[in-house]
Amino acid sequence: MQFQIDKMDGKARACTIKTAHSTIQTPVFMPVGTVGAVKALDATDLQSFIHPEIILGNTYHLYIRPGDEIIDAMGKLQGFTKFPKSFLTDSGGFQAFSLSDNVKIDEGGITFRSHLDGSKHYFTPTKVIDIQNNLGSDIMMILDDLVALPATQERIKASIERTTRWAKESIEYHRANQKKGIGLDQNIFAIIQGGTDKAFREKSAKELCALDYDGFAIGGLSVGEANEDMYDTVEWTTQFMPQDKPRYLMGVGTPEDLVENVYRGIDMFDCVMPTRNARNGTLFTSFGKINIKKAQYTTDKMPIDPECNCMVCQTYSRSYLRHLFRAREITYFRLATIHNLYYYLDLMKQMREAILQGRFESFRAEFYAKRGAKD
């Protein structure tokens, strides 16, 4: 991986990341392709209408189905999905959180029961890397211990200590693999934990950032805490992260979350929100969200967002999209997903341009002005 900071405006950063498969300009939002596809879209849709340089795949789900060895045999993720650009794959730590009823954590790793057939699987720090070697992802996330908030001090302390132990095991294993010629084009990120406790975040960040990782993520946020607590935690944590490596905030979030966390020095984001909300009838615009189910759009000839240049806004009316949604027509899911993802990626481009021009503060003010006063 090659990484460079192109410009800073306050703490906001415009950077360039080069992987084996693409050149990624930050700030960047990564569409979520859990099982090797962004829901409702294919690789042609992504490349024709949205133009992401990187998308996210889910290690746990791809391991369960179709299996990482099948993906390896089919030419890694790029060959299997026909999306030729970069992939980031998560580690399974989030699944231990989201599938908690089927999960047991011990010092060596995480035992899962498959959500499909109940079969048992044991993820260790090294097994997670083996799976991601088979997937061929450009950025691999290591196994971490994620806790829901609020949590006890004892649980958070155990989480960061376990995450650090697993991180040391992971980086040693990955670098040893590379000496054997395995994963030479793959990069590896560690995940900082600690809840919203500043002392724990500092401890986790300092321990992990002392290790030989290619980038660092902030995990364990947007899991039940208030937004301001998330922003404060990010602002506190970034000061302990290296300037010369990518910073990734996992699982975040709303357009407002993206703006606020770019403002605080984050480079990379992912979230299911634009795709999931699209399917549920919520569409993002420059002036806020609209609910396409509402009767007021029945004969509305306007596009979703008059300021948007996506294929959907250039072609279809709110009236037509409302009709498709109410008819449960599959076409709606595709069009709504294209629009929401285009909006998200275009927002990142606007932020990058504002940083390069040294006007991020004014961009941030304009962003909120269009939505009404910031809460």
C-alpha cells in the first residue's frame, strides 16, 4: 500500500491510498457488499453509476457461504464478483457482537454457530487471516473483541486487552506469511477499542499503533452510544493514531456522521445505512432525507434531489419511484440503492474538494444550512 496526505484543512485530511487494484482518494465511503454483492446491484451497476474504488466484504458471511476456498479457486474476490477494484474485508468481530446469541468468546478466539445451519466454527486471529488470504482482499481487518455500549469497565478492559493480544498474534502471523510469499499484495489494519472511556481508548490506541500495521481503525462505536459521545471519542482517539497511515471509522454512519468525523481527521468509512434505508423507502438528499412512501409524492414530477447528478435523478420522478416502492417492484430497490450510494460517494468527493481548497469549515456550515440549523 502507498499512502500520502494530499492536503489538510484543520484536522480534515484529503489522502491517496494505492492498493494492488485501485487508487482510492479520501475521504472515502465504502459501499457494503456483505456476501460479495452490494444488495440490489451488480458489478456493472457499481462501475457504471456509482464508481467506487473500494467496497467492503464480510469475512464471516463469505466463509459460511460460499466458502473462502471456493472464492480462492474462482480468482479471489475480484475474479468471483467481477468487481475489479479494491476490497476491504472485516474480521468477524462484528458478527460476534451482532450474532451474540450464537457466539462464545474465549482467550483464543470466537466460537460461532452458523446462522444458516447451526454448525460450529472457531475463529482465531490466524484463521481469520487465512480466510482473508483466500478472499484476496486488499485490506484485511484483524479479529477484535467488540462490546456493546453501555458496558462495564471490567468488560471494556477485557476487550482491549484481548484485542491487543490478538493484534500481536495477527501481525506476527501476517508478516511471517509474507516472508513465505503469502498475502504480499494484502494490507492489514488493527482495530482500536475502548468504548467511550478516554483512558481505555488511549491505552488501546497506543498499544496497537506501536505495532507494524498498514492502517488503523476505530471500532466499537455507533453501537448504542449518543452521537456526541461518538464524536468526542473519535476526536480524542485520533491524536494517538499515526499521521502517515489511513484512519478508518468502522460502521458509521449518517451523512452528518461522515461530515463530523472527517472534520475530526477520519479518512475511511463504511455503513449499511444508504443501502438498507434505500430498500426501506428512505432516500438521502442534499437537503436531508425524504420518505418516498408518503402520499405527497404521488404526482411529484421532481427528481429525488434536484442537485443530484445520479442516473436515477437524471431520469426518474419521485412519483415513479413511489409507485415502484408501493408495488414492491424489484426495480425500485436497484434505483433507490444507486441513488443513495451515489449521494454518499458524491458527498465524500465534495468534502475532498473542500479540503483541497482549504474551505472545509465553510463546506460544513453550508452542509448544515441546507438541512436547517445543526442540533
